[in-house]
Amino acid sequence: MDNIKDFVQKKYGEAISQKTSCCGDSDCCGNSLNNNADIIKANLYSSKEGGLPEEIFKASFGCGNPTALAELNPGETVLDLGSGSGVDVFLSAKRVGPNGKVYGLDMTDEMLKVAKENQQKLGIDNVEFLKGYIEDTPLSDNIIDAIISNCVVNLSTDKKKVLQEAFRVLKSGGRFAISDIVLTKPLPAKISQDLLAWSGCIAGALQINDYQSLLQEVGFENISIQITRDYDLTSETSKSILPNLTDSERADYNGAIVSAFIRATKPE
């Protein structure tokens, strides 16, 4: 599984550095940074959201807008898993205010470099970017009020460990509120073994019922999974998401890949 992590890390490093796609020439949850037609990441943020400059959003590799759906309050401490260029960190920092704090955690040096440069340009002080893996969060127990993430948990090969770490760092009553790609039915084995499909946020996605079960197993309660986007795999613009599928297979698996907002809480 280390080869998957290394491949994903390399692809996202190349994507942010070269302003290309995280999965070569194909669309994914981080298509060309200049392609406004990407079906997964398009129209996730309003152009003036949070008072941030428009160019900040062009480096987003997400599949949702967790800050629009997550409950974040002034003075709270927030953790963004897989913070990338920092878009959701900066939006969260505005929400929690000067008395709150937001940590951004990412494994990719290139992403962290861009995020810190963006932080300096924006002059946001209540933010700290950390290098590390979401399976091994470099934070103490019980210090986070809310965890957000944008299309990153699906990239992990050990999702149970990710959720266990999220549970550990959350305070009693803390909220887990992330956007992610999920499946409504299983995809063929040739997709789950495709490295480009992993970096494209598809191959590692969990089925909805499996996601719910894993959250419960770790200890979360009040679990809800709300589908926010349904991707039409038969359309011309989406064929590059899974280039190894035939048109017939694409029709068979249409509706299997969706974006969702996933909520859960750590018991009091």
C-alpha cells in the first residue's frame, strides 16, 4: 500500500507545482487548475467567498465545500485533514475568528509551500500548517472542536486509522464534518487496482454503508451521509474520470460515484 501513498503524494506535488492534473491528462478531484469545466470540482465556492481572492480557489483539489456545511463557531479549534493549498483552512479561520485556531495537515511539501505562501499573502495569523499523514496526526488528544476535510480521506489506504486519529484528537462532543467521494455500489476490480484512479479520488472511495459502519466501529455517533453531487459517467465530459471503462461499463456503473458531506460526533 505504500506505493499508493507514494504515487498519490507525487501526483499532488506535481499538480500544485506544475498547475496540471493530479492524475496525468485525466480529470479527477483536482483537474487542471485552469480548467473551469471539471465536473467534480467546478462551482464549489462562490467567487467572493470568505473575502478571499479568486486565484486562491483555482488551486483547490476538493470535491465539496466543507466550510459551507460544517458548523464552525468563534473561538473554536479546527483541523483540516489534507489541507492542500489552504483554501478551507483560510475560510475556517475567518469563521473561528482571532480567538480561534485552524490547523492544516498535509503530507506534500509542495502543497505546504503554496499554503504557507498563501497565508503570508493573506496575512492570516490564526493558522498553522503541519506536515504529516492523516493516519498519524501530529497533535495531542482531545484538543480539536471540529475536523474538516475536502476529498482526502478516500485517498488513504487505511481509513480506519484515519478515523481513529480523528476521534483521538477531537474533544468530547467534537464534530467530524468532511466532504468526500463515496460509492453507492462497488466498482470493478480493475479500477481499485489503478493508481491513477487512486490519485483521482475514485479507487479508494468507500461505499456509503461501509463508511457508516467504520465510523460506528471507531466510536462516532450521530452519523449522517448526505449526497451533494451525482456524477454522470456516461457524459462526454466525464469519460476521462475512468478512462479504462468501456461505454457499456460506464452505463452499468453510472450513479456509483458521488460526492457527499459526512457528519459525525464524538460522544460527550
